[in-house]
Amino acid sequence: MDVELLKAWPFAPMLKSYSCAHSIAFAKGFGAGLPGPLCAQDQRFLQVAGLQALPAMAVALADGEFWQRDPRAGLHWQQIVHAEEAITFYAPLPVEGRVVVTRGIEALYDRGPQRGALFVEQQTLSDEQGRRLATVQVKTIALGDGGFGGTPEPLRERVSIPERAPDAEVEMLTPLAQDALFRLPAEFAVAAQGSATVLRGLCGFGLACRGALYLLCGNRPERLRHLSVRYTGALHADETVRAQVWHSGPGTALMRLWSVQRNVAILNHCQVVFDDG
């Protein structure tokens, strides 16, 4: 692969227009409105009168073309894994309008021949006046492209979930297979039990966002400041997930998303920053 080309990949700014109908569709794509404890409070993200934008919609708006598939990149794109994602909010998202999305490769690390290459991509959403609304950091691992002699991945302290019962938790249904907006493309869908439909990590991020809003923010989008997740397991349609939080300080919490039926972690070592008031 051409490392210098990858570091300076020529992303063109994207102008994305969306309507209230799109905002509602994104919310439904994250499971809003399905039966359960969140159903009644989800209505603020689903009804045109008084509509609010679900913050995770920013990740869906920032989602762009699968640039790693471009032959110029020289990557084994079939072996790319979505590893981590984080979003920081600076202003509430409008429920309709236009946003400018800019992207760039922030860093590229060599994890070795057996562990692949780590890409850190930064995405910024701004309004047409240039006011920054949110930044999204996406970390992907190209498992077949390590050992190129690049900068090693820096050491960092891992966030550990406390070995005690969570301070709060809530269960949510994942979207039905026939309604799954964020379905994982067939070329990436790993073998799943039976005929399970595998959903994209983006859907899990949206579920985590809904859980964080409900458990920590009084379901008020303007109180959510930052959410980061590590993708640790596949998310299926037609299942129940449990969002669990542990308070770690004023306005901060740790979080995990768990598949109830399969008894596995979907997202782990998650961090939430919110207005504690």
C-alpha cells in the first residue's frame, strides 16, 4: 500500500441535505419507537411536531463512501474491521437542513504483520456558515496490511468496567430484520447463528446513544457531550440489548451494551460525558 497517499487521501467535502423525514428514519434505524421502556420518550425523535434530532444521527450523516475499497489504496479491504468510534458534540443538530462533512486521516499506525494497520479518521460536521456541530473519530483496523514499517500504535490506558453491579441499566430491542436501515453488507457479514441478520456498528452506536440519553441525560439531547465506544461483538436484528452504566465522576460514566439472548458484549469500554444537571 502507498502509505503517503493514504495519509493524504484526497477526501472531497460533502454537502448533505436532509429533512425531518430523514431524521425520523435515522431514529427508527437506531430502534427508536420499538416496544420497551424507551418507547414513550422516543416520540420526541419520531413525531414532526416538536421533533428533536437524535444525536447519533451525526454519525449517519458523516458516513461516506467506502474509500478503502478504491484500488489506489492498495488495501485488503475485505479484512477491514470497524474497531472504535467516538463523537463530540458542540451544538445540537438541526432536525433538517444541510451540513458540510469534511474528512481526513489523522493517523496511521503499524500494529505488526499479525495485527494489521490502524487507521484513525477524523470527520467534522459543520453548518453552511462554518459553525462546527460535531466531530467523529473512527478507528478501523486493516488486518491484512500490517508490518509496513510505519509508526507503532502508541500505548494507552484502557478503560475498565468496574467489577460491581451497574448503577443503572435499560433493555432495548434492535430493529426488525425487514426494517433494518443499517444492515451489514453481505461481503462483511460474518457467519451468524441460524439466519440472523447482522447490523452495522453504526446501529450499535445509535443504540448506545439512546441508552446514554435515557440513563444519564434525562433523554435531553443537548446534555450529551461525548460518547466513545469499542466494537467487541456482532449486533443482530430482532434481539434485545441491555445498556449498562457506571458513574465514574461528575458528568462522566462508563458504559457497556450487552446482547441478552446471546450473553455477549456488543460494545464495551464505552465512555460518556454529559452535562450533569
